[in-house]
Amino acid sequence: MNTFESVKGKVAVVTGATSGIGREIAKTFAANGMKVVLAGRNEERGAKIVNDIKANGGEAIFVKAEVRNEEEIKKLIDAAVEKYGKLNVMVNNAGVTPPLKPLHEYDLAEFNRINEINYTATFLGTKYAVEAMLKTESRECSIINIASASGLKATECFCLYDASKHAVVGLTKSCALNYAKHDITVNAICPGVIDTEIFANAPEEVREINKKSVPMGRFGRPEEISYMALFMATDMARFMTGSIVTVDGGFTGGDHNEMPWGTPDPRDLH
């Protein structure tokens, strides 16, 4: 079926769903008829998003969960199955960005924190989601990992984040092989510079530096990531697994510069 209708009725868990990309994925899923279990630490935000989804005719619940805690991830997946009887889609979205500094200035506590949230949580979410998918005999299942352009391209003084996201990319590819014959696809989205809360409060000079790193010359929008996640959950993407998809305005395509064309673009794009 070459429409988005195939996601209707599917049950999805989205971690880190109370802000940014996760919030937009949850809203987009619900708007297209999916039953969404939002996970996060902020109960007030979670309740508001659920209320907004329901006010627009969608179906959702919120479960408070710390993604680094194995027991809380188990309870999250159990809550989804108890409520809806199955699990079709798991979006491992929760993540954290550390400050920019050289490796020797980080301590072990920072290293562990970044890896636990960005990588260990993806392992736990995938593990318990797959177990639930198999146990409930759910069909047309998808694991969608939100990695990063930093999982494909390194940045100076960003080693812990880069390494954790490279790990997510590797995990995605390997898991795709594990479950290829079991009706479970495993793919990753690598967002570039996305205009979420992180950048909303950044100084204008920081925003400009990040914009200039993108060949398209702008920030991505959270919904542009959610549309790709929605596609990965549809029947149209059933032959797609182990794919690492960039949504980054050309950031990972290579180096770019501002050299003017010999024959300028006649269109007014500004």
C-alpha cells in the first residue's frame, strides 16, 4: 500500500518524547492514526502533549521513564503492551549533548553519562521492544533509532557524542541483520542541525555558525525528522532495513564553501 494509511492502529513507543524531535514524532504518529506511548522524565510536559494529541482526535498515553534504568524501560514496554496488547514500533530517540571540549578534559562520569543515555538506552529499548514484539506476535514491526549526523562525521572536541552516535549506527546495522527474517526492520535516522530547544536559547552568533555549516543554509525542523520516522513505520518501507538515513540539509555530504557561481542563479531565493 503506497500511502501512510498502513500505520493506522499500530502501537508505537517513543522515548525522549516530551520535547524536540521526540515530541514531534509522537504528534506525527498520532495524527496518522497510531497509538502512541510517550516516554520521558517530565510528567507535566508529557501530560500536556497527550492532552494535545487527544484534543486532535489521536490516541496516546504518557509513561514516566529514565532511559538509563533497565527496570524502567521494562516497565515502559510492559505498559504499552498492557494498554494496547501489542507493539509495532519502537523509536529510540532520547539523547543528550555534552559540552564541546577535548577528550582529556572529560571525566569518566561524563563519559558514562553520555554513553548510558545515547547508546545503552538504545540497546535497552531495542532489547525489550523486540522481546515484546515477538511475545505478542506483532506484525510489520519497526525499530527506529535516532542517531545523528555526528554518527557519520566527526567534529573537533565532540568526541564523546560522536562516538556514542557512531555506536548507535553500528548497533542499528547489526540488529537489522538479526531480525531481517522476523518481520522487524531496524533503521536509523541521522538528523543534522535541528531547530529544537537546544538552539532556541543559544546566542545568535552560535546559531549563525551552525547555520553556515549546513549547505542548505538553515536549521532543519523537528517535523522533517518525524516525517522520515513515519515513512519508516509504513508498509512502504518494509524492504528497508539496516539503512542509515541522513536528514541534514547536506551536512554529511562533504565540505562546502561559499564560492559564487560564474553564472548566478537568476531566481530570487531570499
